[in-house]
Amino acid sequence: MQTAFLSRESGSRKGIDFSLFETWGQTSAAHAYFIENIIMLIPFGILAPIVLKQMRKMRFCVLTGFLLSCGIEISQLITQRGYCQLDDVVTNTAGTLIGWTIWKGFDRIVTIKKTNEESIKK
């Protein structure tokens, strides 16, 4: 919420940008904003499968992250607190996928550990 809405004044930004990778830019600040958009939804990708079993399927979790990102961008457009950018949706969705991949890796480790413990007990 802080990054997407509260850090900007209402009405301060207007516009829609459908250009891909336009926000990468030439400056280190532009690179930081691009990376920030990826990082922003990594926690969602990790926590959603822990909380909801449906989110354990990659496509459902990533689709939900995509829809969440679209909701953020539409809200920014309506409130004019941020530019509505395709790049943000793509990078947020990538962040969700990265988060889900991290969760899946830990889930596999836990599953292997449980399997090994069960086989030792037998």
C-alpha cells in the first residue's frame, strides 16, 4: 500500500503506458523502481500457497497475482496516484512467480524431509 498508493499525492500522476520494459530506463533509480515492482509481490507468491491450498497450483497463484496487479494498476489509474503501466503488471506477476517458486522449493524440501523421517521410523 505504501509503495503503490500512499507515497504519492492523489491526482499527481495520469496516464496509461502499454510499452513493455519502458520503465527499465537509463538511471539507477529507474532500475530500482523496476526491481521494486518484482519484489513487491514475491511475499504474496510465498504466503498465498501457505494460507490457501488452491494457491499451491502455480497457474492459479500466478493468475491471482496477475489479477491483483491489474487491480493495483486500475486503482492507481482511478486515483491518479500512479501511472497505469503494463510493465508493472508484468514485473508484479514475475514477482508472484518467483515467490511461488521459492515456496515450492521449500515445500519440496519439507516433503523430502518428512518422507525420510517416516522411512527411518519404519
